[in-house]
Amino acid sequence: MSAPILTASRDRRRSAEAGSFRAAVARLEPMDYLALAVVAFVLLALLAPRVLSPYDPLAGDDASILTAPSLAHWFGTDYLGRDLLSRIIHGTGRTLLGSAVAVVIGLGVGTILGLIAAYFGGLADVIISRLVDVLLSIPGLLLSMVVVVALGFGALNAAVAVGIASIAAFTRIMRSEVLTVKGLPFVEASHHLGGKRLYVLARHIFPNSYSSVLALTGLQFGISIIWISSLSFLGYGAPPPQPEWGLLVSEGREYVVSSPWLVVIPGLVIAVTVLSISRLSRVLKEGNTP
Amino acid sequence: MKKKIWLAAALTAVTVLTAGCAAQTPAASSDGGTLTYLDAEIATSAQVQESGTWQTRALQQNITDRLLYRNADSGELEPWIAESWTASPDGLTYTFVLRDGVTYSDGTPVNASSVKKNLEWQSSGDDAKGTTPNAQFPSGLTAVADDDERTVVVTLPAPYAPFLNVLTGWGAGLVADATIDASKEEQSKFVNLIGSGPFVVASETYGKEIVLSRRDGYAWAPPSSPNQGEAHLAQVTVIPVLEDSVRLGTLKSGEGDLIRYVQPSEEQALADSGYQVVAGTGVGLSNQWFLRPAAPFLGDINVRKALQHVIDRDAIVKNQYTGSWSPATSVLAPGTFGYVDESAKFDYDLDEANALLDAAGFTARDSDGYRTKDGERLVVKTYIDVYDNTAKSLFQAIQNQFVEAGIELSLNELDYSTYWATAFADPEVAALRVGWPHPDPSKGLSEYYSADGSDLLGIAGSDATLQSLLDAQNAATDDTQRTALLAQIQDHLVDQAYVIPILNDSQVFVAAERVQGFELSDGALPEFYNVSVTD
Amino acid sequence: MPQAPHHLTIGIAVAARNYVARRIAQAVLVVALVYTIVFFTLFVLPGDPIENKLTSPLNPLPPASAEALLAYYQLDKSPFEQFTITVGRLFSGDLGYSLVSGRPVSELIAQGVSDTIVLAAMAFVFTLALSLTIALTTVFAPWSGLRNAAASLPIISISTPSFLIGFLLLSVFSFQLGWVSSIRDQGLVSYILPAATLAIAVNGVLSEVLIQGLRKARAEPFVTVLRAKGTSEGAIAIRHILKNGAIPAITVLALVVGELLAGAVVVETVFSRRGLGFVTYESVRDQDTPVILIVVILVSTVYVVINLITDLLYPSLDPRILRHGSKAAGAPVPARRQKVTA
């Protein structure tokens, strides 16, 4: 009995997806391809830093301390003669994994809370919504500072702090998505047709609400990079000599007279990476919105 | 039509953003001009006995005068507020004859009663107000002022060799009764620090700015000073700028005249573009690492000695520092009372280090190339010094040199506020940086290495030789005897490889070309008295 | 939502008043919850942060003051008792004492807060100006190149770390051109660069909401009607599209202010300023929990109050709601804030 309806809904979703994917590809502008290239390069730096980086990121070369960008050192060298490009490439892992940890925490906890609030409603919804209000009333960066004070400084703790600070955004979007999907005719139909609650949940709500959550995940990933590097910049994150991006900027400040590239280049790398990720996640979002 | 609207909107925004961008130029200067000095830290408390930070001393140095003056070039003691002085042979009685006509900036005289009050206050603190004694001063000091207010006789309960040197230091600045009588909270404000020095605090905005103005009628500089009258500068504005980039940028833009702290690499770039780099090594203890025998692996003197030979100080100074810095040659800095050159004992010698480590049984190597013994890697744990702005690169460079001998230097980092408590309490820690300027070396040595002090080595009692030497130096009153004892202490600390001398630290200042006559005191504090700024 | 009475204006007024009262109560509850959660996060962690801090030999506090503070915070009591004691003191105006300097927290906050209020206020004005410029250009600029360029600005704003913006502005305008002093107090002029940094870093969300709002308003049927009536394009854009399209942006103003205040921590550090942001930076660095607690409460109170005001004002500002008459007027539905993610 239920089969035709479910099939129909699945097909509709699939076709919408396929259509939107084609539409998304068709909509790609030159800048989007550039963003794709940046993200591809960043992923490569994450997976195989040794392949890309021309030098050892931790080994200094006394003969070339604080040299300006050149053919030998594209991004110049730092106060120990370490190659900045290699340090940025090797820092990709720490920086991006930190953001990944943050997003996994935000997405995981936020999704579960959002689902519970929207699906069960009642007291659960009241409590969770109030919690979201509380978390949202503290600006994210400030909230992550509070958590990092409680946990102690360090790369992982900064990532966890940023993750906790992003839970509210995920909870809220998941809750509203689930509420929307819950009201859709085919979901109500499958309910009436005797679908078990959890089954319905898994079968319909997840697939149908994932697109906007995915887009938020992309955006939040970019924002996490900025927040984590801000925490590192202030000295609350990864300790040296690890080449975390925000830390590179922070360390470069002392050499601004002779070597401004030590601040500007890592700063731009952060900006370009976040920009590319945000841009792509927006394409994704637009592509999935009917 | 459309065009006009968005254009108007854009223009409005631009106007708002740039409104009032016109720069204001500082007021024109007269005679010696005005100096804008950008310090790297905030001067927190002016309270005399408790103020230990460098930035506080720098201000006290210029606001107060001391009884005696220690010539930075010759190292000799010279008269200042005390015209002459004598010490009894037993080291218990000192007599000071004061210069006539000296007054504090509130008009009260710097006389025998005032000096007596100052010295006793420094020695015993003020329980009622909760101010502690000055740690540099001997306790139980009593003084008698004679009736003509020109002579003070000081009596100590026990001989205290560093006494006269201490009287030259920043912490021994003489202050008016009004300051001593003020509440502790009032004493912590610079505007309430009333001295007889060449500058007076005109205004203070905590954490933002302290303005010093010239003391009118100042005429009691140390006799060796080229200037015997008032200071040249009409005003000195001291602004704490914690951001390195802002401090440097402000100097380069011409707004600042003088800054403290630059990275050594920046010194050269600045010198090349016409700035004056003024650096000084304060007398006292050199920048050194103590080695704790109780730490893992360091119980063996061969390992400690090997560590002394692994560090190539010349290479570090050459690659990362400038002419303002030099390799340490002893536990004490050159120019300090009792200094002996010990550098031959801990020269850079990788072969020697390797031989010592082999002898200590660290013959095997692990997959990373580090030496091991019984399967344990030779690791030396330290924390990066938070008080030295060049420490990060220095420690990392030493880490690289340790690798050459197969030793892992485990670098750990703590923030400013937790460093002291955590690093020094860590039982695993093998080496930490110590060594700072002191007007007299005895006090510093006892503070670090004596069982009565911090006992940084953690060997209180077990090395009786060291303890007896440290005790003897504090009681010795004869200069020859003190010199001999200090030499033995330096020998012992280096021979037992308790200490690795690293560098002779420098306080580095950079001044614009228009700043003239800027010099550092013997403790490497800035002296504004002889400075003038010409546009 | 209360059922709106259809026939009585008095009923409408009562409902509206109840609604306002409930919203205020909710806001108070949120602030109280923020205080509670932050207090228990910071004060009652395993490892006794306050005791460690005060008994640390490095703590610059004189021993007597440290002991006095140990007694003041009553750490031997249970966490709940500590909480009630602290709340009681809060209501009597005692905000606690810094664990590092021993100074009253109220004094530390008072020292920096005026500086940061001026900074945030100027940054807020700049943010509005910048967002309006970007949105108007994106929607109305005559050349597609310019429209596209303006349209890409919000995402660039969101993606660029504020420390980079601050460093670049400082280098160019203070160090190279010497237009604004980097150290001297020049009154309002001193705030321009840090405020501009904040505005550039924070305007993204507001700009996007404005762009969406303007586009939506332009697509409304009334625009076609006005055009047919012969109303000039300029008048349509300013008087009608901007007026209607800008209204949704009101819902993100609280968020913008919150971001400005949090951003001040980084920006005041970059510019070496001594406002509340710097106090926050220092207290986090030194794990000075009593100070952090008060800063967080202050910022979140500002957020909640602005959010409350905008939520309450929103219905009365939306002309569509007014147009639809009693139905909407009786039940002032608070606008759900836009989905903003930054």
C-alpha cells in the first residue's frame, strides 16, 4: 500500500536532486571553478603535505633567515629560516582538522538536539529552544573563549570550544527543517500508513533536510577556520612550533618591519580558503533549493 | 535617476568612513623637545618595595635619585645624594654625608631624617599598611639622623655585602614623606611617587599613558654626568604598546621617538634605515639555564657536561642576534662585581659532548636518531621562557643544536601567568632559563641557588660546598674576599655543570635619528635626563 | 500565541500587553540562564581554578590579598551555595574581584567599557553605511560588472579574518600614510580604523539580508503599480523598495552588535587599545574567571535587550502587516530571525 507513495516521493527527490545538480553545474561561474581549485589544493595539502611542500616545515636554515618571497622560497622564510610555504602547507592539517572537529561536534550535537526538539516537541522542544536562545545570546567567538578557559589552552581544546559554540546554529536549522519536512504530505501519509516513528524519521526527515544542513556545514566549516585561527592568534590555541595558520600570523607580527609577508600571506591564505569553501557551499545551497 | 541614488548612497558611506581622517600633529616642542617613548609593557604599580617589573623600574629610575651612583662605564661607585660615605671594617655601620640643598618635587628637603625614614621603611616595610620589606635590603636596619640633618648613620644587625650596590639600584630611590605616609593603594599610583629626580609625573592614565615633565631647578645630578642642570626634555610621554607591530610601525611613521623591544632581526633592518639601536647588558646574572640533577638522566654529571658543550653560542648570536648581544662567558655578566670568564670550560665541542654521552651509556640510537640508554630516549624537558621576547627562536635554535648530539630538547610552552608556578614545580623539568640584572650579584646567586632562596637546583643540603660558599659571600665585607668567593661560586656552578650559561641578555631600544643623548643605566634602564629631541 | 479577539480593541491591547510582558520575562530568563551556565562552566570545574590561581606562587597578588580573596570566594562551600552567594552579591552591586590584580571587577569593566561603547557605536554606523552601500549597489547599480562585484563583497567580509583587515588598515593609514595616529588619543578620530576594521569584518550578514530584502521588495506587485502610475524610479527605489526591503534587516541588528562586541577582543588587541575587548583578552589569557563571567553577561545582556526591542518593534514597522489589518495587528507575531550563520 505504502510503496507507491514512498517510491513517488523518492523519485521526486531524486529528480529534484539531479535537476538541481545539473542546474548547479550550469550555474558555476569562473570564480566557482577557481574556488574548486583552491579547495582541491587545500585538500591535497591536507592529505599529502610532504608531496607539496618544498622544505621541512620545522627545520630552519641559518643561511636564509627572514628572506622575502623569491623563486627559492615562494612565500619567503621566517625568523628561523623556515620556509613559510612549507609551514602553511603543513599547517593545513592542524587548521582544517581543528575545523573538522568543531563542525563534527556542532553538527552531531546540533542535529540530534534539533531532531529531538522538532520531532518530539513539548517539554523537550521548550528546553532545547531555551538552550539555543542562551547559546545564541553569546557571540560565538566569545562563547568559544569561555569554553577554552574552562578546558585549558591548546589546539584540540580550541577546536572543541568552537564546536560547542556552533551547536546552536545547527540545532536551530535542523529543528526548523524537521518541522517543515514533518508537515509535508508524504511524511504525514507514511505516518498514517503505519510507519514507525523512528523509521519515518530516518527514512524521510534526514534525506529531505540534509541539503540546508549541508550548506550550513560548509559555511560553518569556513567560520570555524576563522574562529580557531582567531583563538590561535590571541594565543589560546595551538602552541608553537606547530604551524597552525592563525599562529603563523601571530608569530609574524613581531617581524612586521622587515618581513610584512609573514603576516599578510598566512592571513590571505586563511581568507582565500574560507572564501572558497563558503562560495562552494553556497552554490550547493542554491543548487538544492527548489 | 537610478544612478544618482546608488551614487549618493555610496558617497554617503565613503564620507562617513573618512570623516575626520585628518591627522593632528603633536604640539611643537621647545628647547630639548618632547620624547614619546613606547614601552612594551604596562607599568602596573609604583609601590616602591613591591614593584619588580622592568617597566616600573624604568620610570622610578627617572623620577627618583639614589644615595650612590654606579657609573655604567667604569663600574665604580660615585657620590650622588650622599656626598661621601664610610663603612666600618666589621660591615655593620655605614655613615652617609648628604648633599645640601636637594629637595623633593613637593618642596620638602632630602635631609637626614628623610633618608633615615626611607632606609628603615625599605628594610622593614609597613605592617599597618600591608607593605612588605624591599627584598634587596638587609632586614633589621636602623638609622640615626644627626641634628644638622646632613649625616645619617646606618647600623645593620649582620654584615650585608651587597648593601652599597643595592643603594645604587632602582629600588632604592628616595621618596618624600608624603609617599611613605600615603596608603598602600595611593602608593601604587605613579602620580603619588614623589622623588627628587630630574622628572616629575605630570599625569597618569592607568594602562594608557604616563606623562613625565621636567623638574624645574634640578641641580644635583651625579658629578660624572655631562649635564648638571635641568633635564633637556620638557616632557616624556610613556605609552605602553603591547603589540610589537604597532610599536614598530609607530616608530617608522615618525610618531614615536623611542621604543623598547624589537626582534633582533628587526634591529638590522631599522639600523639600515637610519635608526639608532641602543642596547645594554645589565650587570647581574647572565641568561642561563640551570640543570636539575634530580631530573631524568641529569643525575650523571657527564650528561650535564655534555649539554654544556652542545650549544654553539657563536652561531646563535651570529644567525639570530646582532652586535647588541653576546655569548655568555660565565654565570655572571661581564662588568658585574666579581665576574670571572669561564667560557673555556663550556665551549662548543660536539666531539667532547658525544664522548661524554657515550661514557654515560647513551650509546644506542632510536629510529629518530636520538640517543637511548636501556631503551629510554635522552630527553631534556624545558619550558620556553616567557619573559624574554627572543626566547621562542632562541629555544628552537638550541633544540636544533641538541639534535646534532642525539639529544631531544622537549620544548613546552605556558602563558605568562602560569609559567612560574607550573614550570618550576614540574618534577620532570630538567632545565629552565634564569638570570636577570641585579645591582649586586650576591643577592641573585643566593636567591636562585641557596637553600635559603629558591633552591632551583633542588640539591639543598646535598652539596655542602655550594651552600657554604653562598652563605660566606653574603657575610663577607672585604672586597678581595668577596671577589674570591664569587670566583669560587662561578667555578663550582660551571664545573659541576649545574648551569649552562647561554647569552648576555640585552635590553634593546630603537630611537629615531632626531633623538640625541639617549643612554642606558648600569642596569640597562633608560635614562631620559641627557636626552634631547631635535626636529 | 494567544487567540486574538476579533471584535474588541481593548482585547487586542490586552493581548499585546501580555505578549510584551511574556517576551520581557523570556529575555530575563535567558540572561539568568546565561549567567548560571557560564558560572558553572567557569567556577565549578574539577581542579578548582580559583584556588589554583590564588595559591599559585607566581600570582602577582600579595599573599594577604590572595588570602582575603580565597576567603571572599568561600570555596569550601558547595557549588550551589557559591552560586547563591555570588548571585546575592551581584544584586547588591558587588561584581567580585580579579584573581590577578585583586581589583574590583566593576572597576576593570568601567575602565574599558566607555572606550568599547564608542568603538562599537562607530563600528555600528560604519556597518550600516557599508551594508546599505553594498546592498544598493548590488541591486541598483547600472553595470552588471559592478553589481556582481558588490554582490561578492558580503561573502568576502565573512571569510576574511579581522586581524588581517586590522593589520592592513593600520599599516596603510597609520604607518605608511600617517593619517591616523596609532598611539595617541585623538578623540573620535582614534576610533576610525578599528571601527572600520570591525565594520568590514562584520557587515557580511547584514549586507546579505539587505540584498535579499531589496530584491524581494523590488519583485513585489506594488512596484509595478507605482511604475504604471508614473512614479519616478528614484522615488520607487528610496521611498518604497528601500523602506520595505530594509525591514527584515532589523532582525539581525542584535546579532551584528554581538559580533561587533566579540570582534573587539581581536581588534583591540591588533590596534593595541585598552577597551573592554582588551580586558577580555587579558582575562582569558590569565584565566581570570570573575572578570570573564561579567564580560559575558554584559555582552549577552546587550544582545538580548536589542533582540527584544527589535522583535517587539518589528511588527509595527512592517507595512505589510499593517496593510493586512486586524488579523495581524491583534497577534503581533514576532518575526523569526533570518537564518543567519555567521
